[in-house]
Amino acid sequence: MSADLPARRPPPSHTERKAQLNARIEQQRIEILVEASRYREASRPIDDGWRALMRFKAPLYALGGVLLMKSARHPSSLLRVSKRLAAGALLLRRARRLLR
């Protein structure tokens, strides 16, 4: 009857348990490094676009100020220009999709 029961293993010693935990921690560190690298690769286009936008930060502020002053004087012309810009951006996006 005792042959049917699996043999009980003694609990691991303190040093064995510590070695297992250290190995597990090291594996988790490796996995984190791999995932961080994948994340950086995936977000690289967004970061590059943000850096490109930040290069033109001062001119964009100046352009925004000029547009704000013009819109205060002639609000209808700004609305007309903004509609044209939105239509142009949508047209450009559609053209890029078609050319892919």
C-alpha cells in the first residue's frame, strides 16, 4: 500500500530556496530588459515625431500668435482657412494610404 503513494521530498534548505529565488529574480530582470527594448523600438516613431515637432516649437508659437491676432480681427477668414487646412490634411493622409 505504501508503494502507491509518491515519496515525499523534504522541503528545500534555506540556501537552495535562496538560490531559486535569485535565479527567478535574474530571469525577471532579463525579461524586463527585453520588454523595455521592445517598447523603445515600438515607440521610436512617436518619439522621432515629437522631437521633430519640438524643433519647430518657437516658429509654431509665433505662427499661433499671428493667427490669433488675425482671428480677433477677422474671425470668418480664420474659420475658412482652418476648414481648408483640415481638408488638405485629410486629403494628404488619404493619398499616403493609397501610395503604400
